[in-house]
Amino acid sequence: MKREKKKEKSVKKREKKEKEKRKREKIRERKREKKRRKELRKERKEKEKRKKEKRKREVKREKKKREKKEKEEKKEKKGEKKRKKERKKKREKKEKEKIRERKREKEKEKREKREKKDLRRKKRVKKREKKRDRKKRKKRVKRVKKKKERKREKELRKREKKRKKEKKEKKRKKREKEKIRERKERKRERKEKEREKKEKKREKKRKKSKKREKRKKREKEKKRKRERKERKRERKERKEKREKRERKKREKKEKERERKKRVRKERKKKEREKKKREKKEKERKREKRERKKRVRKEKKRERKERKEKERERKERKRGKRRKERKKRKKREKKEKEKREKEREKRKRVRKEKKKKREKKRKKERKKEKEKRKKRKKKKKEKKEKKEKKKKRKKKKRRKEKKEKEEKKEKREKRERKERKIERKEKKEKRVRKEKKEREKSEKSKKREKKRERKQRKKKEKRERKES
């Protein structure tokens, strides 16, 4: 009976150990799977990041091209000489840009090829490792299974032998002994039931813990999604605010422009009105002067006529009237011609003065125009210089950024490689450790078996002696 109990205990222990072993193996597999998924996620993220950066660079390049085209079209509209020179410059620029673009495309293709090659190599290595791990696992599982089956068969055979022997002994033994055995068996069964109950409880607890973990995971994912949504919403709000500010600025600028236009128009209108008023005033004064002159002349003429009438009357008295009239007519004619000549002279002088004034005014206008042109030209040149400077700075910044990114990628690659090597070393260490533990456990089992065999032999010998 005692032997049987011991055997049962040893069997239970073994089963328990095997169970624990299976459990450990499952946990290890889960961890490995987790790590692999993590690495895959990381690679995917890196890929997406590279794609985004590539897209950004392309968009920037297109924008630059567009801006250059617009500037060139504006420049082409000015003068034939300038147009020829600019065309020449544009051709040279375009050729340079083409060469640069070709270089860039070549570099990009090289980089893409390199990345693709790296990815393929990584995938191959991962596949190989996975396959090797799977094969090893399968072999190990098969080996363990075979061992267990052999053990089980051996134990079964032993048990059958023992049972046969015990049956013979039981026949010889009395009823009292049988009763004791039955009582003990009942006790054992009770214990087994209790153990099963405990195991059920443990399983229930395990399930509950699993459910809890799942729930926590779900909550975490929900939280992450919520945060992502909030970030998205905030970005949208910021964008809308920025657009609003820009719109307000634009409206303000337009209003300012319109106000200036209006003010300019009003100023011009006022100037025109002022000129008209001045012109009217001048005409009024001139008419006044002319009226005064006419009145003076008429008075003079009347006085003269009165005097002449009196003289004629006196001359008529004297008898010289005809002669005097002839003389007067001649004199008047001469005076008239003289006056006309003077008038024409004044007219000519006035015209010449007017022409000179206009000439002078034209010259001044021309000079002012040329000055304005020069000022504009200077401003334009200054602006172009500024833009060139800005472009150079931009280019420099972009280049530095690119170099930084390349350095970063290289560093990350190196770190990944190092991590991989570390993982490999850890794995090998773990495998060695497990192997050692396995060997240790097998040795201990062998020792126990040997000891049991010895004890059994001793017992059998003693029983034979007693019989």
C-alpha cells in the first residue's frame, strides 16, 4: 500500500512538473511573438515616416518650380532686350536645375534601392530565424513527447506487474486488511476531489485575470483613440484660427489700399477744382482789366472826337477843313498799322514764351519720370538681392536638415543592428541556461529512479526472506 501511494505521489509530481514546463514554454512563446510583433510595428512606422518625408520633399520641389515659373513669366513681359537676356538666364537655370534634379533622382533611387535591399534582407533573416526556431521547437516537442510516452509505457508495464503481484497477495490477506485498504482508497479519492476543486478554482481565477487584462487593453485603446481625436481637433482649430488671422490681415490691407486710393482720388479732384477756380478767377480779372481798358479807350476816343469836332468846327470857320481831314486820315492809318504791328509782335512774343515754358515743363517731367524709373529699378534690384539671399539661406538650411536626417538614419540603423546582436546573445544565453536546467532535471530524475529501483529491490528481497 505504501509503495502504491509513493508511486502515485511520484506520478502526480511528474505530471505537475510537466504541466509547469508546458506553461513556461507557452509563456516563452508568447513573449517571443510579442517581441516579433513589436519589431514589425516599428518597421511599419519607419516606412510610413520615410514615405511622408519623401512626399514633403516632392511637394516643396513642385512649389519651388511653380514659383520660379511665375517669376520667369513676369520677367518675360518686360522689354525685348531684357527678355533675350532673361531667356538665356532661364535656359541656363533650367539646365542646372535639370542636372540637379537628375542627381537628386539618382540619389533617391539609390537610397530606395538600398532601403528595399535592407528590408528584403531583414525579412529573409527573420524568416530564416523563425523557421529555425519552429523546427527546433517541433523537434524538442517531439523528443519530449517520445520520452514521455516511453516513460508512460514503462510505468504501465511496471504497474501491471505490481497489480498482478498484489492481487495474489490480497487473496492471501484477510478481510480486515481489505477493509483498511478500501477506507484508505476512499480517503484518497476525497483528497483527489478536493484537489480537482482547487484546480477548478485556480482556473476560474486565471480566466478572470485574463478578462481583466483584456478589459484594460480595450480601455487603453479607447483612451488612445480619444486622445488622437482631440489632437486632430486641436490641430484643426489652430489651422482655422491661423486662416482667420490671415484673412483679417488681408482685409485690413485691402481696406488700407482702398482708403489710399480714395484719398488720392479726392486729392486729385480737389486739385482739379482748385485749378478751375484759379482759371476762372484769372479770366474774371482779365475781363475786368479789358473792360476797364475799353471804358478808358472809349472815354479817350470820345474826348478826342469832341476835340476834333471842335477843331473841325474851328477849321471849317477858317476854311482848312479838307486838308486837315486828309492829314488826319493818313495819320490814323499809320497809327492803326503801327498798333497792328505791335499787337502781332506781342502775340508772337507770347507764343514763343508759351512754347519755351512747355518745353521746360516737358523736360522736367521727363527728368522726374527717369528718376522714378531709376528708383523703381533700384528697389527691384534690392528686392531681388534679398530674395536671392533668402533662397541661399533656405538651400543651406535644407542641406543641413538633410545631412542631419541621414546621420540620424545611420545611427538608428547601427542601434538596430546592435540591439539585434544583443537579442541574439540573450537568446543564446537563455537557450544554454534552459538546456543546463533540463540536463540537471534529467540527472536528478535518473538519480531518483535509481534510488527507487534500489529500494524496491531491497524490499522485494526482504519480502522473499520473510515468506
